[in-house]
Amino acid sequence: MAREMDDLKIILMTDLDGTLLDHNTFDYEPIKTFMRELLDSGVEIIPNSSKTSEELDHFCADFGQRLPYVSENGAALYHSEMFSGEFSGEQRGPKVLGKPVVELMTVWTNQISSQLRELCVFLDETVRIFQSEHLGLSGEALDRAMRRNYSRPFIFQGSDDEFDALKSEADQLHLNVLRGGRVCNLSGNHDKADSIPLIRSLLSTTADRIVIVGLGDGDNDVKMLQGSDIACVIPRPNQPHLSFEATQKSQKIINASLPAPHGWQEAIHAAIAFLKIQYGYSYG
């Protein structure tokens, strides 16, 4: 028997680059109308990205909608007051799950071995053209990407074995070094999945059942996808499809056939079709 729809809340927790935004151009114009239709129907869209809060605020301004979001690979949840359904315009501070950069660097400098530190070049210590080449950004977009509160991007110049050694040392110190598509990142010991229990708790007062649809394309999205009820994988151009093991037998995994941004819409349509069968969900 289908639940009453007032009891069901659909959350789309989505990576941006390569998932919602085109891998090369960062464009998502073709799906903006669809995204607004989802929001109008009561679906919640939560960007969960390695991007900074300034980048995510800029994304929301471009989209023309204020959204809750998770910045810097799970470091902080912003605008959680919107989950109450009674948002009055008052903005609260972020719910921080990470460590400020100054704390990260104190541990890094004092406790990571010097041989491994010498293999790391932090982007904010390099010239602007080097930053632009590695992040694929320029101008104000580059400025927004470089103003980080809870992480520091770096280029690793060692071997895979040396990176594994760095990761091992960082793990023991409750730090995280993560290899992304363009750069590596130093952060606290958190990931994109850490905000999921918090979001479920915040929404539990307004919804009887919460279904989180995770959307991602890369390795740093895996834990977020595993923590979602429905996991949507968006293919990357000319790369193997991301694969991972489901953490629960009931989890639905959807593999889109198209890259971003069209693959994002394709995956959501497939998720909605599944929700219609599973829960009697009616979209629109």
C-alpha cells in the first residue's frame, strides 16, 4: 500500500563537476528548467561538492535559487535552516564537520614526515597561471575556488607508493588526503557521506520517510552514493563507468548512459520511475 505523499521527502544529493555540470564546460543550461520543476514539486536539491562555499553560493545565484549545500567534500553543511519548511530569511552559520585550515596545517607541518611533505605542492603557494592550469578556472572563478576554509588543494609529485604512504600517515593523524580528477586535497577526516545522517535527522521532524537519491561520477562520490537510498552514477567522457559495492541489499543503483548534464536528468527520471513503483510516488 502506497504511503501518503506528505510523509515522503525526496532529497537529491548531487555532486556538481562531471555529474550535474558538463565535465569540460561546466554548463548545465539544458537541465535548469527541469531542476526548477523538481524544486516546485517539493523535491530538495542539495549540492554536495568539493567546491568552496563561495563557489556554491555563486552556483546558487546563477541558478536563481537558494539551496542548502555541503562544501569542500563534506566539511560543512550550509543553510540547514531551510529543512524546517519554515524558512523566515534568517541565515544561521554552517554546521561544521571539518577542521579549519590552520588546524590542518599545524598537524601537517609538525607530524607528517618531511620527505613526504616535500612531494606536495600546495596550489595557494604557486603562481596564478599554475593554479588556472590545474583547476581549469580563471578570473573570479579561480578566486572563489582558492578561498578555502576546510581544505587545501595540492599537486602530488611522487609515486603511487609514496602517495599511499602519505595517505597512511594522514589517516593516523585523523587527516585525509584525497586524489581528485584534477588535484589532491588535504582535509580533516570527513567525506561527502558524513552529512547524510545529519540531514536525515534535521528532516525527520517534517517527513515520515526520507529517500536520498545520490548522484556522482567520481571516486570521491562513492561513499555518498553508498550512503544514499538510490545511487545514480553519471558516466565520465571516455572513461570507465564508476563501480562500487552497495552497502545495503535494498539499495537501488542507476547507471545513466549519457554524461552530464543530460545524464543527470536521465538518472532522475529513472529514479522517479522507481519511486513510483516502490512508494507510489507521483511527480509533478
